[in-house]
Amino acid sequence: MPLAAALPRSWLPALALGAGLLLAGCGETARLPFEAGTGPNPQLPSPNKTLIPTVHVAKAVGWTDTAGPTAPPGFKVTALARGLDHPRWVYTLPNGDVLVAESNKPAAQAETPPGLWDRIRRKAMNAVMKRAGAGVPSADRITLLRDTNGDGVADVRTVFASGLTSPYGMALVGKELFVANADALVKLPYTEGQTQAGGAPAKVTDLPAGINHHWTKNVIASGDGSKLYVTVGSNSNVGENGLPAEEGRAAIWEVDPKTGAKRLFATGLRNPNGLGWEPDTQALWTVVNERDEIGSDLVPDYLTSVKDGAFYGWPWSYWGGVVDARAQPQRPDLVAKAIAPDYALGTHVAPLGLAFSNARGMPAEFANGAFVGEHGSWNRKPASGYKVVFVPFIGGRPSGAPVDFLTGFLNADGQAQGRPVGVALDRSGALLVADDVGNVVWRVARAR
């Protein structure tokens, strides 16, 4: 039996790290067992831009009967709730209730892309999104789920808030629930145990909107609740809609929840989504969807710590100083400032959800690290993503290759039974996964 197969899985990240350090000490290049396009130093091939981009998106078919995704041995997967309307994000309240943002792209905006090719591209992308299961009107609501008997299935389900504008991220600070709409950060009054919000949403601050190439916006509160951090994706793939359309976008904003005053915290992040505080260092981390249309193996999407004032390259460069010739006019001054992300997740996996684990609900091999919901590729053949992965951490840093945690979202014919989006831990430490094609919130807990 190979040594790795005989050892506990929880040892493997540390063994891999130690082996890399040993090789470095012997004068060899330290290499961890990462697949191409993953890890701290991903392989980056030359760009391969074609007239017609690679389009290969899994057709959305949903789950049959009571079917569901597959977790590792020792875990049980249950549907906390089925029959939802495009659930995108999940948030656990202190009393154990779970909020689900049922949401989709905002209604078409008045703006139109400036050029004929851009209009053709927009039409083609709308067809792609419809095939992927995203071409339905937004429910524009937040639903509350409550499991009163602890069986992993919600037996109370109410509309917590409605009339929102493509809501996505949520964050509770005191008695106020902040919601990141597609066009503004708003807040709702909340008292523990409520099954409906205590009033209408009030605007905290406007957020960049418009054409909404990337409409999803997330929010997380600082530990003391004095600051909020809000993600805003770019309005294009690589700046083709013009730089004025990118004002305040491809960024993470820091917002004062009391006054709505805001400042740019980090920039050059094409489409940041999930946010999380790393437990050991309390550093802010995010997952980012990188650019498309230069080949199936470029550019890796990534997981990275977020540094105050840092610039991450978009649209002028990727992975630090690798110049993207499509971005015009070129800005070598900004390329020189760009910093490389911490960890590549693979090309076009479309990471959206991010949740740091803990030992409360997870065995040792999944107790220290990050769960990432990978929505799945449209610009890659073969497909990538369409699963939830676990990235092990040691000392506040990624320490090994991504591990498949929740799979089976693609069936044998390559069709999407589901697509994972937001991930969160419930009060017991089990993992919750919003599935916007299966219209389910999954709960993955240790089998008892």
C-alpha cells in the first residue's frame, strides 16, 4: 500500500508542505503537488485569443426526485430546503435561522454596449446564461429557513424581505441586517427570532450599477461591526465597455455602516465575490473570477488575502505583472504596482462562495481551511468547477492542493443538475451550500 494511502488525510497537507521544504533544502525547486493552474505559483501558458471565444457551458437540467450531490465518506448530505427560486447566497443568524437570497440578474438596463461586436457578444452571452439556468426573472427576496427539530431539514419557511433589487450578500450588525443589492447597500431592522424583517429597507449608500456585466455584490462586517466591506465586480471582461463604465468597480469598498461614507479598500479585482475573515490571522480574504476569452487555461481564478490599498492588476495585467494586451490604453505604471494573488483555484472555475471552516462541525482534515463554491465554467473545454472544494490552511496560509468536498453537480452527460454558489457554516458547523440551478440549499454534516 502506498504510504499516502495508509496515513490519515489530515496529515497530507502538512506532509506535502514538509516535502516541498525538504526539496528546497536540497537545492531543488520546491514544488507542491498542484494541478496546472492551481496553487501559489500556477502555470500560465501563452494567451490564445480566438475570433469566437470557447463556449462550453453545462445545460441546466436540475435534480431528479430526491437526488443530490456527493460528499466525502463520513458526511451526510440533506436538503435544508428545496423548491427555492434561484437561491444565490446563504447567511446564518446567531439563533440558527438561515437567510437565503433568492436572486438573479437585474432587469435589462437602458444602456447598450457601444460597438456592433459588443452587442453581438452581449446577445450570445445572454443565450449562454439562459442555457446555464440564469435566464429567469429575479425573485428579489430573502427567505428565512428554520429547522426546529434538528433533523437538517427546515420546517419553517417564510419570506423575510421582498421588493429588493437582486439581493446577494448579507451581514448582521447589532439589530440591523445589511443587504448588498445590485445597485445599493441597504439595511433592514432585525430582532432575534423574527421571521419577517421589522421594516422597509433603508439605503446606506449607492453602489456602482448600470449595464451590470457583473451584478452580484457581497458584504461582510468587521469583527467590531464598525466597518463593512462590499464587493463590486467589473462592468466588462477586460475594459471593452470603456474605463468610465468601470468607475468604482472591480473593487472592494470599505463602508461606514452609520454614515454610508465609503472608500476604495482594494482595486484591480475583476469580480470578487465571497469574503471571509481567516480565523488565525483575522485577515480579510476573497475569491475572484478572473478574465475570459484568452484560452481554456487562462486566467486562473483565485483565492487571496486582501491588503488595504492594494491593486491586483485588472484589466491591465493578471497574476501580478503579466500584461494583457487587450486592455487599452496600456498602463505600465499600474502594472508595476500590481500584486499577485495568494492562491490559484484553477481556470474558469468561477469561485463565488467562501467560508472558513472550524472544528465545531468538521473532522480534522476539514477543520482548518476554506470551503469554496465553484459555480462552474462557460469559457473552457473541458468544463471546470461545478463543485465545492476545500483549501487546507496552516498558520493562516493555504497549505496544499484543493480537495473536492461536494461533487456530482454534473451528471454523466455533462449536464448541470446543480451549480453551487454561496457557502456558509450553520450554527452547528455544518456546511450550507446554495444551489441556484437545483433550487436547493444543501446541508453537509458529519454523519452521526
